[in-house]
Amino acid sequence: MKKYPYIHTVKKDAYKKIVNGFVPGCVYIALDKDGKAGDCTVNPGDVVQEGQCIGGTAYSSIPGIVEKKELKNMPDGKIGEVVKISLKGSFTFLGKILKKNDYKAYSPAQLTRMVAEYGLMNTFVSDKPEKLASQMEVAGRHSHRLLIVRLIDEDPSRLIDSVLTSVYAEEICAGLEIAAYMIKADGIILVTDKKTEYGTVFDSLSVPHFLLRIEGKMFPAAYSAEICQAVKKLSKESPFSKISKYDLFTDSSTVLELYRSVTNKMPVIDRYILVNGDCLPATGIIKVAVGTTFESIAEQCGGFIKTPVSVIVNGAVCGFSSGSLAVPVTRYVKSITFNSAARTPVQQGIRSRCIRCGNCRRACPSHICPDIIVRHYSGGAPASADFASSTDLCIECGLCNSVCPARLPLMQIISEKKGQKLNLKINEEKND
């Protein structure tokens, strides 16, 4: 596996079990994932139950009293409106024996509406989580439908999906059956690495399935373009040979969330999160209530033994940099890493400039030059037509961002320009 400065891998064997987090005294529930104001249905002083909808697809993760609405930093760096709820009363789901719900008693359309109502997010692309129900509807419109689940992590600094697959293999297998039923999948592709074995648990799948083992020499690993290319190369049999970007790509975290929501008729009110970093005396995978602040989670791990200089959400390669410890956990958080100065690259600030270190070129799996391309499109030194057109080769893995000491948004700029070129080509074809 390639290693670059400031990317610290996590050993999978270090995390073999999952613990329940403490019940927080208060939570801050984001009204939607994008940090935009949602339709709030509660007011200060209202009494809410655990799992009660408080607006849109936002649900209270604890029973309590609504304190206020306020603006707060979100894990992705945006500002969002949240509802503060203080703990009071009895729980609806926590500590209760829940009756299992038979998903086949519902039609695929009914289950899709349930998933949409409960606010499930697909975290296959960590920095661009999408509504799972919407993606299912898109996948279901095509004549050939495949369900692709990544059982491992694309980011070596975040092993939450790998561990969840090991601990909850049977539940994830059942979740795959539900997802396949909902989109009427012709087949399931299980994506893993060349070392991990799962026994016979996935052999019981009723839908035709194909096990794809990714080499894992580069990261991020097992992104959609890589999976499509590998499947077409290794399998000539239908339906797997017909894999396309329009199929449903998801991960272990999302499938497990789907299983829990559908079988328990429970909205997304908690998350399995990897909490690590050299600032903490203890690390682990914790199930925490949605709306719990990062600071509260750190306290559950023993408090800080070093001052955190950076807080990375969802991994060093594919995640976000959070600027506050008061940030609440949302429905798309998979990991939180508290880094000290020793593990934090030099940041030049908002007006940072390229220092021409060449890290992005060495890291790029497509062998393009992100620094030259970005400099060209940002009004700097002009580049040749070959450099400018090489944006088409970008697979948007985000690795250039993760190794950039100046923390420049290289991938986002290249992606934007690639999209503009693509739209131009489409418009030209329409005019013809």
C-alpha cells in the first residue's frame, strides 16, 4: 500500500468489538445533512420522544425537552441549523427488545418511502453522502440492476466498514437481501480485499452474487470507476458484465443502517463511529447518539492527553477537516480523528498558494499533474492543451487533496472544470 506524508493507517486487528457510547445530557440535531435550514416542527419547551421526527428527515436521538434552535458548525465545515434537546424521559428504542419487521410484507415502493422518511444516507462516497432512497429510485429505473457493496474501507485511516462487516456479517447479509428486493437487483457484487475471509455467511444470499477482490495497493481503494473496470475484466457473465455507473454502489455502514431501520422500523438516531487519534488515551468503535458533540465523544475516550490541532471527519484521504469540537455527529459521520500538531500538516490559511512540492503528482493514480492544471484554470501560468484536457483522466479520488501541505482544493477545482467540459460536449451533441 502506498503511504504519503500525514496519512496514518489504522490496524484492523486493533478493533475487534464495538461499545455503546454514554447517553449524552443533550444533543444537537441537524435539520438536514447539507447544513441548510429545514422545516422544523418543534418549538422551545416541547417534549419529544426518542425517534420522534422534529422536521424533515431529522429525528430526536433521545427523549427530552427542546431547548432552542441555533446555528452550529457541521462536520463538513458548513454552518447548519440545529435543534438542541436536553435529556428527560424514557426511551423508545434504547434498551428495549425490538420486534422484528418482515420486509417482504411491504412492496419495494413502500420500503423506499420508508427509507426516505427515516433519512438514510448512502456514505459510499464519504465526502458526498447522498440520500439512499433517491439513489435506489434511480437504480430501479434501469433494465439491468446491480447492487454493489464495498465491505472494506477505501480510506486506510478509517476502518469502520471493515470492522462492521466482521462484527455484523449476518445483519449486513440480511440488509443486502432487503436492498436487492427494493431495487429488484439482478445480482450483487461483494467488494473486498485479497486477505479478508468471511466464511460462508454470504453464500446464503438468494440473489446471484460475485466476489470481487481488490488489490489495495493504492488508496482510496474500491471506488466506483475501479470496481466497474475490475468487474468487466474478470467477469464476462451476465448480469455482472453489464455493470455501470447507474447501478447502486453502497458500503457496509449503509447496508447495516438499512437493515436496522427496516427490520426495527427505526429512524437513524445513532451511528457507529471509529474514534481515534494521538490526542486520546484510548480509541475504539463506539455507537453514539446522533447529535452528540465531538467534545463529548472525546471525554468518553478519557479526554485529551494532547491538544488537538485538527479534527478529521471520515478519514484523512476522503474526509473533511472540522474546525470545532462543538460539532455534532450527523447521519453521515463514520469516523473522527483527533490529531496533534505532530500529525497535522502546515496550513497556510485561506489564501494558501501552491508550494510546488510535487506531492500531488506523485500521489495521483491517473498520473496527471493537478498543480499545473489548477494553476492554469486559476489564472496562473498557462498550460498546454494536453495538460488542460487531462482533466478528463481525473477519477476524483481526492488523494491530491490529502497530500497537499497547502491544503488546496485541487480535486474540487479539477472536477468542476471537467464537469464544464462534459456539459459543453453534451450541448454540442444536442446542437448537432
